[in-house]
Amino acid sequence: MSSRSLLGIALALFSQLPMAASNQHGSQPDAKAGEQAAAVCASCHGVKGESSNALFPSMAGQNEKYIIKQINDFKSSTRLDPVMNAQVANLSEKTIANIAAFYAQQSMPTGEADPAVVELGEAIYRGGNLTKQITACGACHGPSGAGNPPAGFPQLAGQQAAYTVKQLQAFRTGERANDANEVMRDIAERMSDAEIKAVAEYIRGLRP
């Protein structure tokens, strides 16, 4: 693993700490209210956050900190998507927290990996690629893909493979640039299409 990758991971973790502190102020989020607010999200993300469309992410079981950051990034257009930018534009801080709490309480989605590429995907997810200085995905997202809630690193297990491919490609091109200290961009730009597909398929089949 390169020193740049190690430093990036450390800085990404450190950079999330102020957000964690700020979320401790005020009332506790209301998951029931979040369920009501998230009803409009169901057409893309599923009633309980388990998407049936391969291009739309499942939200079920995702940690609150990550969801809050992504919604706020869509609100500020730090992360660009015409539908999401418009959808969250008028959400209050409390409503965002409530939606995040609702999704976080749901069960992780499950899926099946493509057996043709799962071996390569597992190798990269668990061990990276030292030759290309690709950091192991499990270093931040955990061996089972459950993520790291205190750090705000997202759950990956069971995620739609097509969505994961799309996001890694967006990080690779710089189209998506809301990753702390460019950690994901640094990793994705070193990955081939075949490696991205393999990792996405392996993630799809992960279980907590």
C-alpha cells in the first residue's frame, strides 16, 4: 500500500470527526418520521430502502453519517445528479437526519455475485493490488462490507453491482468528487474496467 493511500485513509477518517460531534447536538432523529419523509424515495430506492433497479442504490442498513453527508452533498451540488439535487433541495437538517435514521434501521440487502469474476473481485477487495497501488476495499469498508459508521465509510454489502460500477467509474473520471481527500478518486483511477466490474460483483454478494 502506498504512503499516499495510507495518509489519505487517515485524513479521511480525521476529516469526519467534526461532523460526528455536530450530529450529537439537538434532539434525537425520529425514524418513524423518517419513514414518512422517505416515502417519496421509494420509487427509486424501494419502500424499505432495498432497490429493485440495478442503477439505483439500496439504502437499507446504510449508516446514518454517510447518508447525511451524501444528502447534504446533493443539496450543495458537491455531488451532482439532476434528480437527487432537485429531490433534496428543500429538506431540512432534521428531516435529513430522520430519513437517515429510518434507512439505518432497515436490514441490509442481499444479492448474488457473478461467479465468473468473483475470484478477482475478492482478491482486490481483500488484498488490493500492490503492483498498481490499489488499496484493499476492506481497509475502510470492512471484511464483510458493513462499512465503518463512526468514520462515515459506507456499507457496501449487497449493493447493486451496476450502481457500484457507475460510482467507481465516476470517481475515476472525476465526475464524482465528494470523497474526502480524494481517497476514492485515487483508488478508482488505478482500476481497469474489468477490476471495477469484478469488485462490484463481489460486493453484491457480500453478507455481514
